Amino acid sequence: MSDGPARLPQLPAAALVLLARVLLTNVAAAQQPRARALGIRPGTLDPGPYNAITDVAGVRVGQVTLQTGDSVRTGVTAVLPHGGNVFLDRVPAAIHVGNGFGKLLGSTQVAELGELETPILLTCTLCVWKAADALAAWMLAQPGMADVRSINPVVGETNDGYILNTAIRSRPITERDVRQALERAASGPVEEGSVGAGTGTVAFGWKGGIGTSSRRVGSGDSAWTVGVLVQSNFGGDLLISGVPVGRALGRGGAHPVGEAQGARGSIMMVVATDAPLSDRNLGRLAARAIMGLARTGSVAGNGSGDYVIAFSTHPGVRRRYGAVRLETTEVANDAMTGLFQGAVEATEEAIYNSILTARTVRSRGGTVEALPVDEAVRILKSHDMLRR
């Protein structure tokens, strides 16, 4: 007879890390093909090993996807700048606004102080305040936070309530969902498409979602990485590598039961780099992400909130909580051009990945089809725009 419940064997830490990497790789492999695998390769710079924001050392991404009943299609995506406590070891940051129809919580303090003191959360429009409250609670519970009396959660959103997340008024995310996204955060491959904060989004009349990409950049005498993650939920005229794919398809994939979303929506863009940048030059870097957005066919319409959050993970520019003097070494203005190019290219490719990897999603409010990738590839091939 057994003396108690069966216990699972204890695995060494190294084995657990290896298992996590295998599982992440398998998740990535189960997705629809990414842009690069199809021959869509924007720009001239090479990506990092994962072609993801997690190619920037220390950056981790965690996601929770909510699909409940016939009306909840949303989620949470968390981006953590490094493995420590971001409140105690802050990173320089900047925010650029392409069009300000949105609810980017925490933006004024980032603009004033030029730093992040929490991870970044992305979610649905009416979930912003619940997400911020949960993020604050999670941060305040971390070691070393017992005397903290002020905290600035940074939470971005897009409105997925037009077709797929018809229960948006119930603000369906919970504190547990936020905690899980934060605690699941990992380096390595990032799941894309109809997941996390991209579960219910629509882009160019097709299914949008989460997408990511990166670029390796030579800057002066050093090599750096720029990584981008997007939550795509916007309209426009879909261009891929300059080809008007949306027009050539001659139709859209959004089939609402009620009012159409049209060009309304938003996009959140998170730009990370390991280059030692000041918050001023991070603002310049963030502005270049809008150029990558424009390459895909967006015009930043009136009802679109187009936001970029950029930060540097370099240890030499971090800001210790309570420090009265900072000494940093940063990349000079004359060495910024390569980083600018990396941000443009990685943003463009991240948006393509968010659409190409997305799967069809249905709800009580209608259906949003995945982009017909085979047709899109044929259109691009006819213009000789595929590179293998």
C-alpha cells in the first residue's frame, strides 16, 4: 500500500531550463509560418536568433489568452525589461505618440522622468485599469517593496470589443490573469498571432494579433540588438514589402454580426534595445517605429491609438531607486542611425508576423478570418518580392 500521494521526480535546474526551452520552441513551431519563412524579409539587417524582442538580453514575455463562452476573446501580454525588480533597478524609457486616441496608462510620468519602474502590460481597452491595479499589487508584493508609497504601472491597450470581444464591458481580465502573464514571462521564442492581448484584435480587415521581430545593428564600434513587439488592431491599406496585397485580395476577412470596425482600432508597439541610450535618444528611436508602421499601410486614422514605448536594458544606463547621482555612458547621436534602421525594419516585420501567424477567431459578434497566406504569397511572388 502507498504511504501517501505519489511524488513527481525532482529535476535538476538545468533540466528544467532545457525543458522550458523545448516547450517554447514547440509552441513557436506550431504557429502559422512567420514572414521570414515565407520569403518576406523587410530591410537589409539580420535578425537575432529568435527574431523576437527577447533577442534583447534579459527581456521576457508572458501571455494569458482568454476565450470564454461565445463573447470573451481577449488577454494579457506582459513585457519585462530584465530579470530583476524594475522598480528598484529602473530602465530609461520614452513614449512616442503617433495618434493619441487611446488609454496608455502611466505615460505622463514616463515622459517626465524618462524611466520605467514596472513591466509593460498590454490588454483590451476597458481592461486597462484592472490590469494596472493587478500590476501594482504584484509589484508591491515583491521583495524590497515594503516601504513603497507610489508606483507607476504602464499599461497599453487596443479595442478588441467591436467584433470578437463583445463582453468587453464586463472587463473580463482578472488579477490572476495578470499575475500569470507576469509569472509566465520567459526569454526565447514568443508565441504570436491570436494570443494574449492579440486574441480579439483585427488588422487591415483580417485577424491581427501579437507579433515580434528583431535586428542586429552595428553602431560605432559595437553591436547591439533592437527588438519590437506589437499588438496590431488597426486599419489601412495592407502593404507587404510595398505590394498592395490588401487591394489585390479584393476582399476582407472581418464578418461582424453588427457594426463593422472599419479603420478604428489601435496599435501598441514596444521597442527594446541593449544599446546604452538616454531617454532622449529612446524617444528618437521610438519615433522610427512609426515609419515601420507606415510601411505596412497604416495612415494612423482618427480613431487609432498608435503608441510606441521604447526602453534600454543596458546595465550602464539603469537607474537605481533612491540614487542621488547617475553616471552613464551612452551611444552618441552620430551613432544612432543603425539603431533607427533596426527599429523601422523590426517594427514592419513584427506587424507582418502578427497578421501572418494569426488564426481565424469566432465569437457571438462575428468571425474574423486569418489572412489567406497562400494567396498573399502568390501575389508577392508575382511581383518578385519574395527572398529565400
